[in-house]
Amino acid sequence: MKIQKLLLLVSLVGVCLLLLTLQTRGYGSAAGDLLTMVTAPVQTGLARASRATFGLWATYLDWKTVRAENHRLREEVQELRVRALRVSDTDVENQRLRRLLGLQEKLPLTTLSGEIIGREWGGWIRSLTVNRGRGDNIPRLSAVISPDGLVGRIVDVRPGASIVQVLTDPASTVGAHVLRTRTPGIVEGDPRGTLRFKFMARDGASIQNGDVLVTAGQGGLFPRGIPIGTVRAIDNRGAALFHYAELTPAVDYARVDEVLLVTGDTQRDLTAFFPADG
């Protein structure tokens, strides 16, 4: 290593002496050309290295800037998404409340609005909890309705809350008839969490898929004409006394959030206050 350094030093000294000798003897131009030949490659290499180093540094700075900008943009996009969801939820809630208020204002009944604050699950919705109770003078067995149709009835009144038995509860039964043909029968809750309509088999063609069933208004518990569900399948049992039809409930119990509790006279026909398709 020391020998290499010594040889390099000797070479440099020799070149300098050579250049000095050429200059003193009148060969200054040749000495300059020779110096240029020696130093030009070195200068070119240094210039390229400098440009490469500056380019790498500029690229690194740009990368850092772009990364920070991307992070900021991702945060802004996420914030905008959250705001959009909030606006959408608010719009949906306002629409629900307007529908409920509109129904409450036009119904010829005494009603009290309530909010669903709890749901009992068991493979399907078994009951609902509404934020109205003894302090609101809610009678037991009060009908509970929504703009889509019948929800159920109050089965337990507590301080500050009440339990609503929904129609799909196996213990629930409601007198009903087919809106199109007036075929009477009973709507029962099914252990599978569905609804079925039990009717006398007088005419096999009296009920069709898509028929709407509404409350019959018998017994004074539910007003007449509230949508219950739509026929989706008919169980034809031949010569049996009763036939059954499977129903799609008019109300989605997993999504209903606001309801009306009927606290006054129920001897009314509400057919005209609900859409014909239930």
C-alpha cells in the first residue's frame, strides 16, 4: 500500500516537472494541451458524479414529498368518506322521520311515536324494545305500526320502555284477510321466523302469489286495513279443511327504527292510509 502511494506521488511529481520543463523551454501550449488531456477525464468523471449525486438527492426529496402528499390525501379521502356516510345516514333518518310524521298526522287515530332501542335475536327478530313505558301511559296490547305496516303489539310495559311482540313470534296471531278477494283467515308466527296465513280452502284460486294481506279489524285490538305481508308461496293441502300461504312481512323488523303506538280508539279502517302494495 505504501509503495503504491509512493509511486503515485512520484508520478505526479514527474508530470509536474515535465510540464514545468516544457513551459520553460517554450512549449507552453503543448504543456497546456497535455494538462488538459490529463485533467479532462478527471473533471468529466467528477461532474458526472456530482450530477448523479444531485439527481439522487432530488429524487429522494421528491419521493419524500410525494409520500407525505399521498398520506395527506388518504386522510382527506377517509375524512370525506366519513362525512359522506354521516350525510347519507342523516338523509335516510330524515326521510324515515318524515314518513312517520306524515303517517301520524293523517291517521284518524291517537298515536304516540317511539324509537326502537333494542332487538331480541334468536336466529330472527323475536321482539323489539321501544322507548315508551309506564310514564307515557302505554296500555298493554297496544298496536304498534310503522309506515310500512303492522309491527306487532305491546306485551310488557316497563318503566321507560315496552316490549313489542312482532308478528313472526310463534305465539303471535292476527285476524287478517286478502285485500284483493277479502278471503279471511289467521296470520300466525312461524318457529322459523316467518309468517303464514291460515285460511279455509273454499276456492283454490282465491289466493295468488303477490296478494297483500291486511288486518281484519276483528276483536278491537288492531285497526282494520293495516298491511301485514305479501303472499310468496301457497301450500295447497288438497281436500284438507285449511290451506296455508307463506308471507313476506310488510315490515323489516331488523331495520325498523321508529314506530307509532296506537293509544286510542282502534275501531277505524286504515286501508286508505297505506299504499295498495303494502
